Amino acid sequence: MAKSRKSVFVCQDCGYESPKWLGRCPGCGAWNTMVEEVVAPPTAGNGRQGGISLGLSDAQKPRPIGEVEIEDLPRYTTGSGELDRVLGGGVIPGSVILLVGDPGVGKSSITLRICADIARRGKKVLYVTGEESPRQVRMRADRLNALAPDLYVVSETNLETISAHIQNVKPEFLVIDSIQTIFRPDITSAPGSVSQVRECSVEILRIAKTNGIAAMIIGHVTKDGSLAGPRVLEHIVDTVLYFEGERSSEYRILRAVKNRFGSTNELGLFEMRDSGLVDVPDASRLFLSDRQDSSGSVIIPTVEGTRPLLIELQALVAPTPYVPPRRTADSIDIKRIQLLLAVLEKRVHLAIGACDVYVKVAGGLRIDEPAADLGICVAMASSFANRFLRPKTIVFGEVGLAGEVRPVAQVDVRVREARRLGFENVVLPQRNYEQLRESDEAGGLQLFGVRTLGEALKVAMPKQA
């Protein structure tokens, strides 16, 4: 008599397993995400007795941490300075990188360009595509000028066949485009399911670590912008990169949300052209290229990792007969705008509560650091009073609920970038002003140290004739 197959119901969002179907997943709370999947029978392990591996070598045995040898991790460049910056200096052999982004944002384009640049440096590269034919990849490579003799392309979705290709080609850099199309024949669920994505990713990780191959996995995102598939995929890989940007915009932003070999604070900026995505090394000059002086426009120096950026923040405050008034923010947390509006009305006595408020960051860069608080307040007050700021002025500082202006970090980097781009005036917290006054970073700049929000508004917006 044949044995009946065992099946479980798995959530396609978080991977929660249940012996019966549920309308709502207990793990993540999502509705109608439980899908039945057949469980493969466990295989007998080799070289085990009582659940404990035998014959451990000296390198596999536990050792005091002080006796563990350390060495500098070898890196090689991808050919893109922006991507190398986000990765922490380049690609490490044996590492697994997950690249995630919306459809059409440029994941395949930048990946193919990277493959060609690495192949031109004498390293073998294998590009595995599960969504396109080799002819389509070749057409894109012609457009991007991404042809190289050591760049190999194969269209395959069976993981066992992909493993055989890896053994034959022996690449030093591997690309899987995309993980949602790859499947293992011994798992009965469909490609893209939780079981397939998890098991295929683990096998790719094993191949990369065993053979010292740097692997890049391309993943899809859901409607809310999160990674499609189980969240465990982010824990398996070494680095997770997110591509941000609208398809109608020519700029793309690359962020690292996880990096075992570098910082997660770095940011890469790319521009979409006919020849594909190209690096933008001087982002500050790019963001300010179309700026015009007007009320509600403020220049804020932000720092992303080690990189200073000067960006334009625009605010529009207009009276409205509707109740309640609208609060709209682009690339800034709306709760943060509401908090700063309350501080302006309570501490500076600005009757801004009955007005519609719109705040936007030019270029689409998202601002999260508290150093932008003072600039946001100055921009909203400037638009409300319809008054211009001092010419060639930057503003930064953290604003407290009592209306005080608090100091921020890396003030010398911000001021140095402003001086490089020709700015002359700086409105900053008093404690940061005292720090700069004793250094040479502020040479040629006029500094205005402020302690309160009201004082900052008077300094940033002098009375006009």
C-alpha cells in the first residue's frame, strides 16, 4: 500500500506553517496567504550517530576566540564606484548579495553592466536568467555595451541544472535573475513559493561558500515595497540592497538594509540614460542644479554614511477653508511634519494650524536624520510669511519640543561640502558653532549659532525692505 503524502499549509508572506488551512496567518496577520505544500520525506544523514557528527577536524572544533585567525577580506571592484561604496569597498568572494527593487527600476540593467565590468578584469562570470532568453540578454548587452568574452549566459530555472553549469564554467561571480523563477525538482510546490525560495537560496548559499563564488540574487517586491517571499531570505544572504526610484524619474537610489561586511548607512546614486544606469559621483551639485530662490526653499546638508549631500527642501503653506487642513509630505515622515508644526505654533506663536502644508524633497531623496528638523521648520515658516532666506545659506539642527535647537553630528563634513559648492552662510546649533569656531573648517563662511527656533527664524529670514 502506497504511503500517503504529508502536506502542510504555508504562509507565502512570512513562511508560517500550519497543519490545516487558515484564512488569516497567525504569524504576520495577512489574509488568504496560506497555500498547501507537500512536505518531502526526510533523507537519512550520513556519518551521524545519535544526531551528533563524528570525525570532526581540528578546524571544526570549538576554540577560544583569541585563537581564531583573522585576515583582511579580499575585495574586488564591480566597476561601479557607487555600488562599491554601498557594499563597503567591493565584492567579497563567497558572499551572497540580494538585490531587490520594483519592476523596471533597473535591476537587470545594472547587474548586466556589473557582470561585464567584472568579466573584463579577467574573472569568469555566469549570468543565469529565468525570465528571459539568451537572445534577449544579448540585445540588452548590445545596448548597454556590456559584451565581454568571459561573461557566460544561460537561461535555466532548474537548480540541479544550474549547479551543473556552475561546476562546468567555474565562475568567480554568479548572478541569479530572479530567485522567484528557480525551483528544485524534489520540492513539489510551485516556483516562487516559500519552500522553493527558501531551499533554493540555501543551496545557492552553500555553493557560493563552498566554492568561493560571489553570488548576486535578484528578488521581486510586493505592492507595499517589501521583499516577495519569506523574510528568512534576508537572513540567509550576507547583504541586502534595495533599489528605490520611480520609473518616470531618471534617478535611482541604492541602499543597503543589511551588510555583514560593511556599513548600512551608505547610499549610491545612479542616473538612467539610454546606455543604462550610470554613477552620479557629485550628487549635491546634481540636486541643486535646477534650484531657484523662492520662499519656502531651504538647503539642508545631510550625511548618508560618510557621504555629505546638499539637498533642497521645499515647503508650501497656504490658507484653506476646509477643516481639517491637509498635511502632505514627500520623502519625509508625515508624523515628523505634524510634530514640527506643533512646535512652530506653540513656541514661536505662528498661526500655521489653519493652513494646508505641503513639504517635498527635490530629487526624491528620503530624509530620516534629525539634523533636518531646523531646515524643515525654516522652510515652512518662510512659505507662511512669504519671506526669502539669506542668499547662499544652509540650515541644519535638531529641534526639541521646547523649541530648543540641539547639536548634530559630523558638522565639519556638512560645512566642508557647503563651502565646496559656494555657500557663504550657515545657520547651525550654538554648540556646533562653538566647535567650528575653534577649527579651520569654517574658513570663509559666516556662521550663525542659534539656541532656539525663534532665534533661528530671525537669523535665517532677515527683515526685507
